Amino acid sequence: MKLIVLKAKAESCEACDLCKTRTNVVFGEGNPQAQIVFVGEGPGRTENDTGRPFVGRAGKLLTNMILSIGLKREDVYILNIVKCWPPNNRKPTQEEMNACRPFLVRQLETIQPRVIVALGNTALGGLTGNDGGITKRCGVWEDVEVGYIKSKLMPCFHPSYLLREPKYKDNAWYALNSVRKLLRETI
Ligand code: SF4
């Protein structure tokens, strides 16, 4: 399914209660043929206001993280596990993540990335079903199957978390450097 069709479906989705409090559905954006997809947890307040993923301070840091692997924001695709803002920037519930999963699956099946970067524990759990352990898993390659696609998965800290806990930036840069190396070797 084309991303534009899927986006239109998401914009009228009422499959979970987040539809009641959203201003905009934040579907995701970027290169539909991207080799690499960055997956976050869910839109924050600014993303809800603008309809775009990863804007504001965390978005700026994500842009720098993408630049560090030799790519620009428009080269990659950026999306979240849930497409609507969980009020007060809380974590999405498992029910909300389950309700939104068909969009995640179809987005990834359409883009067919070679590498997925999971930003933070919630994204890691949403992609692998195995939540937690980002501190240990950051920088260590995993394999993931989402729908019918198989991809390399790199767990990494969420940029919002890195803004609060800059001591983990070295771990994040290590993870991103591994992604940069793999892309150089294989693309
Ligand atoms: Fe639909 Fe996902 Fe938004 Fe819930 S979060 S209303 S499932 S698009």
C-alpha cells in the first residue's frame, strides 16, 4: 500500500482513545525508499501541534544523530510506534500500541528498510515485543521481523532521554557509528 494512502487512513483512525485528544495525526515523514528508518515512541506536544515527527529540541538532536551517520533527515524515514499524542507526553499503553501496530507494520512493509533504529525502550518493545534493557542493548545489533520484512535492528537511546541524561551520548554515538559502518559496507 502506498504511504500516502496509509497516511489518509491514519488521519481518520479512531482505533484507540488517543484519537479523542489529538490535534494532528503524526504519521511520519521522509524518504519512502529509505534504507534506514528511525522509530520513536509517540508524538510529543509539539509534534501533535505541527503534525510532524521529532520537531523541537529532541528533533534537532535526532537531526544531528542522522547527520553523524552521513545522511540528511530527508534521506531517512522517521516514524513513531503510535501516531497520536499520548496526553501529557505519557508513554503509550500496550493497548494503544497494539491498536496502532497495523500502521507500523504496513509502513515498514512499504518502505522495506535494511536498517531500523529503535529510539528508546518503548520503540524497542513495540518492534521486538521485548521491552526494556536499552542501556545494555544500545549499540548491539539485533534481527527483527515486522510483518513480512526482516531487517537489522539497532537499539539506541531516545534523543529526549539523551537531553535529560547526556552521559549516555557516547553509547548513542557508538550505536550510530555501527549503523554508519554497516551502511558504508552494504549500500
Ligand atoms: Fe489510530 Fe494509532 Fe491514532 Fe490510535 S494512535 S487513533 S490506533 S492512528
